Amino acid sequence: MNTENLSQDGFGRWRKSSFSEPNGNACVEVAFGQVAVGLRDSKNPDGPKLAFDHSHWRAFVAATMA
């Protein structure tokens, strides 16, 4: 995982979680790129982003589903 600023173009379309609050105060967005998966705070789309390689992203999702 790294915390470099990622270009939105490098990830394509950012998607908000379907579990987000309706008022939008506690949302994260995810975008899938060829090399990495990006994660950002929807309230601060120009702020810092997290980048996970695909294997780490799959492990994270699996751990949250367990």
C-alpha cells in the first residue's frame, strides 16, 4: 500500500459505496485501475488517496467479508 496522490485519469471512474450514508457524511470512493485500486474520501476528492495493488485489495475485501 502507498499513499501517493493518484490521478483520477489513472483509475477511471470513482464509485461511491452502496453502503454510504444518504447524507454523504461518511463515504469512501473506490476506483479500479490496471495496476492498482484507489480509495479516497468522497468529501475531499482532491485530497490524498490510498493505492492498493490488486492482490492486497482482494485480501482486504476478503477480510472484511469474513
